[in-house]
Amino acid sequence: MPSQQARPSEWREQLDCGLAELGLPLAEAQRERLLGYLDLLTRWNRIYNLTAVRNPREMVSRQLLDSLAVSPYLQGHRVLDLGTGAGLPGIPLAIAEPRRAFTLIDSNAKKTRFVRQAIIDLGLTNADVHQTRAEDFHSDSGLDTITARALAPLAQLWAMACPLLAPAGKLLALKGARPEAELSEVAELAPEVIELAVPGLGGKRSLVILGLED
């Protein structure tokens, strides 16, 4: 596990309170892995500029809890995180959902290098990462859930995700405020929009769920 040296003291309280608000009763080892992920991200971010979130007081809410708010909406065993960047929401979800298998993809070499090292250091046996564009990724069988966080407009996301989904698979797209213009472009898919309450996160957050009929 990553070193705990210089870890902000408020992180653990923020995480515990946030998980309670989200209704996610994670074990002690899972909580430690989540904070260990932030330790790694903080250290690598000093050199590689992996994420714009640099204020330690915002990291638990904006990187962990924002990702974990999607957990209740995952379905099936195989989950793909499109454009994972520094591993969000893929790594926090893989920590919280050890019985699911997560594949994380991104075209950025330095980010996938970090994610690969984080998977090793955190001892995650249910996650792997590939450096590739979404359009070039292929799966031997359909994915049950595909996640995407601040990656692209809904119509573009659906074009990337649809060929990869199992017949009853779902795309979970994390957005800010309800994206009315984007929703109008995928209206024929009857998108479901859920307003998320992310502990400690200022501003609105919504989850758009897209899928095909069984």
C-alpha cells in the first residue's frame, strides 16, 4: 500500500461521513485503499499533472465520493470505464465493488501509466487498464455497464458505448447540471436522469443512464 506520510488528517473523517451519507458500508481495508489511491494521486500529480483537483480539502468529495455515488447504479459483472483519466471513477468503484471486473481505458500514456501502477500498489485484482481510444477498443463479449465522467457529449458517448454493450447493458454518464441540450440529442433512447447528492461537493451533479431494450 502507498505510504500514509503527510496524508491530510481530515481525509478519513470526510470519507467516513461521506460513505455514511451515500449508504455505502465499506470495510476498513476498502477505506484504506481509497485513501491510498489519493496518496498516490497526490504524489504523481506533482510531476505529471494528472488532474486539476489539487486542493486536499476537495479531493475526497470530488475524486472519491463523486465516483462512488455511481456505485448503486452499476449492473452485471463486466464494467468498462471510458476515458478513465487518472482512474476516475474506475479505481474507486473497483475498490468498492470487488466482485465486479473493471476495465479502464484512456488514450493518454502518462495517465494509463499511473493507473497501472495504482492498480499494482493498491493490490486490485479486479481491474486492468489499456492505453487505447474508445473507438479502437474491442471486447470479446458485451459489457454490462460502461461509465464515463466528463468525457464527451451524450450523443458522442453513446456512439462509442453502444457497440460495446451487451443487449441489456447500460451507459452511466456523469454530468454536472442536467444537460438539457445533450438530452434532446438522445431523446429517442429515453434517457433516465438521476440527480446525485454527492457529500461535500458544491454545485449540481447528475447521472444520465442510456441503454437499449432487452
